[in-house]
Amino acid sequence: MSDNMLFEEAAQLYLAEPTKKLGRVKSSNAVSSLEWMCTKRPLMILVEGGKSPIAYGAKTRLLKHKVISMDETSGIFEGREMGDISNLDITKLKTKLRNEKGIGNYAINTYLKYLKRLCTYSHDSLDVSFRKFPKIEILPTEGRKYFLPTNVAKGWMRFLDPLRKDLVRMGLATGLRKSNIVLLRWSQVNKALTRLHISGSELKNGSDHHVELNELATEVLKDRLAVRDRLKAKYPRLSLEYVFVQEDSIHLGKPMTPSAVTKTKWHASIRMYNTYIMGSSGDEELLIPEGKLVFHTLRHSFATWLKNAGADLEDIRMVGGWKSLESVKRYVQDDRKRAREISSKIVGLY
């Protein structure tokens, strides 16, 4: 093969090869990761017959659709010669994924893994000569073990925009996963704003989850209800199905995509908070470690705060939905007051 083979050409040949162990087609993660590096990708699409835009990805890319918006972070190696990929490019890739795409080490490692495999394949099977074979190391993944101290959470939220602040407040108050909060619909919340229901089809464990909301969560919903009423008054025909909606003209009344929450503005808020701390108290223990605060951190923080407040592990699993439906159903249905009491232990902590 020619030394001046383009990145996208090498990627196409690599993806066409069956896996070594089982002889299967390459995974959707491999296709999605390398496609993102090769060329500009859609961000949001409207599937034929659908009413609302959805995220473009491995499961939706094959559906008949029209592109609504493009992922401006993609196509980092488009038009590049494979043999020119260098250590500097690897550094830029990691920075782009973290600061612009807004993902943590776990997700970044997926991209690095397939890039490393592509480089090795290009060298060994396509006779591509690299100027200097890039050194691609998997990143540490201890970031998911980090949790926010209550005073740090309160300080950091001051630097978030209103929508992300409400998303974070809800995450800390309920321990729900990012997609379940970002895509929360009003139809899932009771009229009193004290309880919500999430179908098993929307949860990782596949079991329905009934959440007894504490005062903090109810307060967030009241704030979002005020936003909804304001938008309804101004735009009577606007459909406001989701709780956490955007207000700019392009995305008016639409939720953010889960991946967009922790992009540029998320990281900017962390930098501003850390800069403020160093300029005021200078207490390094109050700093948020670089790359360790992802949305899932809020779920860990929720559990840790409840434990510190005196809740036992069984109760924490009950209110946080860490157990199967069968193991928690009797608590949710037979003792809702107890579930609300345990969840409310978090009130007043931040």
C-alpha cells in the first residue's frame, strides 16, 4: 500500500476486516469512533415519520433521516495522511474530546483504543510508514470514583448556566443518571411534583423505577414549571413535553442531547470555579480535580451524601434504584413515606 494513504481510506479497510477472535463484523463502537475521526458527522437528525430531532449514533445512523445539525467537533483527521499521525495529534484528540465534546476518560479511551488498533493495522497490514509511530496510552479511569463535597458542589454551581445548574441540582437531589434527567418528561411527574416514574425501557437495569422526590428535587421542578409557564405564555403553540428545555431560538423548547451537557460550558464552569478558589481562599482541597467531574459523579455524590447523613446501604439502593424492581418494589409501593424520608436526608446538605 502507498505511504500517502489517507486516514479515512485506512479506516474503511480496517472496518471491513472481521474481528480476529470471532471473525465477526466490527462493533458499532468501532464504526462510530473512527467515523467521528474521519469526517464531519451529523449531531441531530430527524427520522422519517418522527416529530422531534434525535441524536445521531450507532443505533440511529441506519434509519432514513435528514440532518438537522452537524457535530462540529468531528472530522479531526479528515484528509490527513495516515503516516503523518503523531503524538501531537493524539494530544489534540484527547483535548478535543474532553473540552469540546465534553466526555470523560472512560469514553475517551474508546476512541483511543480504536485509533491505536487502526495505527497498528495500517503499519502491519497496509505497509504504511509512519514518520514516528504514535504512542497511544489508555487514560486512568479513577475519575468515576470522585464525589463532590457538599461545599464544593454549592460553590461550583454558581458558575453554571441556569439550565445546567437545574440539571445538576436534580442529579444531586435524586441520583438519577444523566439521560433520565436530561430527557425527563412532564408526563413522568405527578401533579404534586413529589413523585416521578421512569420506565424500565429507559433504565440501565431494565426495571421500572418510582422516585419519591425530596424537597430539593421538588424545588427544581417548581423552577422548571415556571420556565414552562413563561414559554407557554410567549409561545402558545410551542410543545413543551420535556422538563429541562432550552430557550435559544434554534433549540427553543427542546431538551439538550445528553452528550451536550458536559461539553464546553461544563468545563468552563469548572475552570472558573477553580480560578475563583485559587484567587480567594487558595485551599487546594476545594479544587475540582481536572477531568474527574462528569455527570455520573453526581450519582456517586448522591449516594455518598446519603451515607454520610446516616442512611444505610439498603435504603440508599432503594431510593437510588441500584437494585432490581423485584427487590425494591415492596419499599416503593408499601412504604412510600419511608422512601421519601430516606431521600429527604439529603435536604439541607448543600
